[in-house]
Amino acid sequence: MKTNILRVLFVQSKIEGNQPLAAKKNILRQIKANLHHKPHLVMLPEVCLGSSVSKIWHDLYLQEYDSLIMELTAMAQAEGVCFYGSAYKARDKGLPYNTAFFIGPDRVKKSYNKIHLFKYHHEHKIYASGDRIEIFKTPLGVIAPLICYDIRFPELMREQCFRGAKMALVCAQWPLARREHWLCLLRARAIENQMFVIACNATGVVNENIKLGGSSCIFSPWGELMYQMSATQKTGVIEINTNAIDETRKAYPFLRDARRKDFHFGL
């Protein structure tokens, strides 16, 4: 896909407990209702079909996530569109991963297992932790994949930047109570790495009655808030010009001054 204009469709869906089949139908309905906009990229929330603390539900979730990935793969090939979100990914033993996926036309598939687990709300009891920093080389360019809590750790995205990423994709289940942190951290990551940050959050109520904050958004390489959604379930479409990445880095070559040998640890 050779274009400088990137049309992004946000599917800011509602997460509901232990109803992955209903959630899958809801997400697919919202995507199909917006394909007439001809999006290049569809952004979905973190574990967009929901997740469960109880191991009893894991097999059901794994089954529905596998089904969702198959349907998105077929849609990507048929419509020439890319998808980003996260899903359960089975392991041979133990807990599943929370895995970010990028699915594109021509069978382009990439994945990243969430590194930073939110122990404050016991994510380490639900998921296994990933141990590999990834960048995705895609038809849309080189992408830094991140999942929710990852954005609190700037060293991760800085490493992805040094490896060649020019755009960060974030899927999340970020709480309403910390919405200002969400916006502040995303802006900071965009400014310090001079890249677009495209972030899709969920709505609804999850474990322990945590209300999610929505506010899916895009920050420019200059840190400008280009788009922000409300806290309710909805979809939205916006176009960005990816030329702004190289233009910003050329006009303000701050990244050249990073003392990588002194402060970068090659995580």
C-alpha cells in the first residue's frame, strides 16, 4: 500500500464479561458497517473480546479469538485493509499471552506478546509475560506495537524507535479514572520519539467494576492531539498524512542527539 494518506477506523467497542461470542459479533458488525469509508487501518481495543480471571473461561476465549483472527484475515485480503488489536494466544503450558496482532492484505501477519503486565490489577495471574521487543515491517510502514500499560515505560518505545519504527499503534483497556494519564503518556511518547501514536481504548466495565475511559486518539510527531473520541462505544474515521514523520524529524533532528551509548541499554 503506497500512500502518504493513512485513513484510520477506530472501533472503540464495549467490553463485557464472559461474552466473547457476543463481543465478536458486535465488533465485526461495526467493522462491516464502516468499510464504505475505505479505511487503510482498523484499530481495535486490547483483548477486544474481553478476558477472564477464571481459568474456566480460557478455552472459550481462545476459541473465539482464533475465530476472530480468521475472519479478520479473510476481510483483510478481500478489502485490502489492515487490522491492529490484541487477543489471547495459547501456549503449550501455563497461562496464555496477551498478544498484539497486525493483520494485513497478502497474508501479512505480525504479533507481539505484551511485556509489561499490570500487576496492580493482577494481570500476571491471567497472562504470561512476553520477553521480546518487536517492530512490525508492514505495508503501512515500520510500526511499534504496544499494549496498554506498555506506554508507562518509555524505554520500550525508544528502543522500537531506534530499531526504525516511525508510527506506534496502541491497543488498551485503560480506566476512566486515569484518562489524563492516558493522554499525557501518549503525547509524551509521540513527542520524544517524533512519531505518530495511534491509540484505541475500550469502553465498558471490567474486573472489579473498573470503568474504561474510551478516548481513543491520535497524536502527531509534534505532539498535537489530532483526534480524540468520547468515553462511549462508537466508531470514528480520520485521515493523517504520514509525511509529517520525516518532515518533523528533518526540521527538528532531536533524535540524532540521543546519547545511545551512554543511556540506552539495548533492552
